[in-house]
Amino acid sequence: MPRVLLLTALLVATAGCGGAITTAYIIQGQLALAGAKAANAENLATYEYVSAEAYLAKAREAHSYADYEHSLRFARIATERAQKARKKALDANKPLTPSGPTRTEGQPAPEEPAPAAPAPQPTEPAPAPQAQPAPSSTQPPPQDSGTPARRPPIIIKRTPEAQPSPEPSPTPAPGTPR
């Protein structure tokens, strides 16, 4: 019997907390969204930021209808998306570090390599490329082994169809009713 009373008291005490819990998650989502906005996520992580805004709006809407289950779900998703947007925006703002060693003040500048010697000139001239005859429209182009030949596109010219001219309507004779 004492267990039943304790369980009943526990259920009565927690029955009205749905709104308080979802309100806390909505506030957490608002704070995460504000952090994302401060990191310029509107411009650098647009998808994540806009989806976080939309989910937060849906969480508020569901909360206003006392649909705490969906409100809680939407608020959690909004918080996750806002945190992703903030992280993505901060990663985009990181400066790129040079990949090689850097010089500090006190160290001499590295020596530049000497220019390379000019390449030796060939003694015999290279053979001139042979001109290939232009393909004629009657001969099919040569085929490579394993590669099908490309055919030229077929161009169909459409001409406007002859429209029959309207037949002149017979003019009624004078004095006949129309």
C-alpha cells in the first residue's frame, strides 16, 4: 500500500512538468542559435542555421498547442542543428596555416636556388606532323578498338506547315436577309 501511495504522489508531482521541461529545451535551442548567429553561421553554414531556426519555430508552435512530446523533439533537433552550424562557421573562419616551415625574426632568409641551365638544343629538327585528310561525309570515321564511333548529330529542319487560307465567305445578294 505505501508503494502505491508513493507512486501516485510521484505521478501527480510530475504530471505538470511537461511544459517546464520543453521550455528548458526551447531556451537551450535559442541559446545555441544565438551562438551560431554570433559565429556568422547565417552566411557560413546557411543550411544548418536555417533548419535550426525552422525546428525551433516548430518547437514553439507545438509547445503552444501543449504537444510537449513533439515540442521536445523539435527543440532537441534545433539545438543539434544550431551547434552544427556554429561549429561549421567557426571551422570556416579558421585561418589556413602554411604547410612548410616558417621563418621567425632572427633567422636568415633561406637561399633561393640557382636558376636552371637552359635545355640543350636538338641537332635534328623534329619531323613535321603529317596532315590528315579531312573526313568526307560519305566515309565513316575510323574506329578505335573498343570505342564506338561518334556519329554526327542528325539535324531536322522543320518548315511551317502550309496553313489553308480561309475561304472567302459568299457575300449575300442585295435584298436577302442575313
